[in-house]
Amino acid sequence: MYISNHGIPLSLFQTAQNASLNWFRSPLAQKEPANTNNSLKNKGVVGYRPRQTQHINPWESVDVRESFSWRYDPVYDPLHSSSKLEEIPAHVKKYVDHDSDGFPWSVTPKEFSQPVIQLYQSILNLGRWLVRLFALALGLGEHDLDEKFTWPDVGIAVNYYPPIIPPQQQHQEAEGEKQKPKVSIGSHTDFQLFTLLYQDNVGGLQVLNAEGQWLNARPVEGTLVVNFGDYMQRITNGKWMSTVHRVVNHSGRERLSMAFFWGFGLHESCGVLESVLEEGEERKYGEIGCWEWVQRRIEMMRGVKRGLEESAA
């Protein structure tokens, strides 16, 4: 779905978008210090990933994109302050990321980091309001889910998509060879409760409907796209399904999007809500720790890739 009238000025998105485009267009040598492999604490998790180094769906091509990702740090959360870091409960702190060296922002120019962080902070406020709306829609009290988002797992991915070759030209280049469908980012669902997505006016986002058809989620200025994730499917007992989506940029132009992934705190658990169950309805999903679920999803993706590599060997 799309949401509008969300209270975040369009100018804030546009400033962050322009700053991100300028950074991605810069030479690789200027972006390399923020490479995700350079993080001592979150190696391979936060920071910059160069073009064609990600492969989210092994049945499709390597992703034709560059990305910059970051995970929740309470220092940047308007709900908290740096003076309260030591007050975070021990069972929460082990899952909360605070990098004293400030990576990756410490190795990116302020012209890029400042507008993106400012937008992220606005999204934190918006997301907490949306959680209350979802709680009401699911038969809960307005604030019943608030506690799960005191120290939330809210990540950001800024994705830069250069144009890819249209299917007709791909076929000509292949000369009859069997090729995987070429994608900007492969088909997948998000791990968490919901994702707020800002996309520019280029287009390319596609969502899979219940009939197995890919629908174009065209850009609508001033709106955010909302994708439900795996947590939402689990807590609603499958009534609100996790959205399968991908990006295919055949526009001939560069495209930029910013995805904000909203999840319960990683120290929390995720299970079917009593309020969504009809009389006699059985639970389809068991209770699971949020950290465990994220690790399981990552391992599932790795397992599929290993299986494909072994079968091809």
C-alpha cells in the first residue's frame, strides 16, 4: 500500500535523495572507505557494497545495484540520548549496535550523512505512529506494541540502481544460452514487521500478487510504499502476508530508493497475536526470538545458494 499525509516534508526526501545520488556517482576510491568489510564491529552488515557484489535471489541474476546500509543506533533515536546509553538493560544492549568509531558515517562526507540521518530520524517518529495504527487494526490497544519498539531493529538501505539491459537485448546477447532473469535486486520478502520505502520517479519496483503476477508499484510523489514483512505474516497468522517484491530498472536512467526496515527489538520475540485468531483457529506459527528469526532467514538464503552451487559443480 501507499501512505500520504505522513508529516515528512517532500523536501527532506529530495535533499537526502540528491545527497545520496551525488555520493554514489563519486569515484569508487571515495566510497571504498565505507565498504562494509571495513567495519570491525559489523563486518559485512553496515556500510557500502559495490556494484554486483550482492545476490539476494540465486534463481535470478546478481543484483545490479550499489547500496549503503546502516542499522539502528540509539544515539540517533529521538526517543533516547547518548547520555542514556549506559542505562540500556543488559539483555537489550547485547543486540543494540553502537559503534564508538561512528562507522560508516565517520568515513562519509557530511553532505551525504547529515540529510540521510535527518530523514532516518523522521522515519523513526513516523514508524512508531504506524505501529499504533497497526495495533488498533489488529484488535489490540493503541499502545500495546510500543514496548517492542523502545529499542527497535530499524535499518536503512539506500539503493542505487544503474539501468540494466532490456530483456530483448539480453536475449540477443545470450545467443540461445540459458540465462537467469536479470534484475536490479532479486525477488525476496523482508524479514521484519514492515518496510517504509521512498522511491524516486524512475520506477522499477514490482510486487507479486496472490495470482503470481508481477505488478508495477509506480512512483507516486509525496508517498511512501509500505511492504509487510515476515513478522507481520507471523503475528497475524498469515492474514497479512509478507510482500514478495523485486526491482527491475529498464528505464534507461539511474534510480534511487531508500528503504527503512521496521522490526521489533532483536531481544523481543514474535508470535501469533491472540486478537487475530477466530474461534477454533490454530496457530500456523510458533513463538520465535527476533534475533533467531533474522539469523534463520540469513542462513536459509546462504543454504539455498550453497545448494545451487553444489548442484552446478
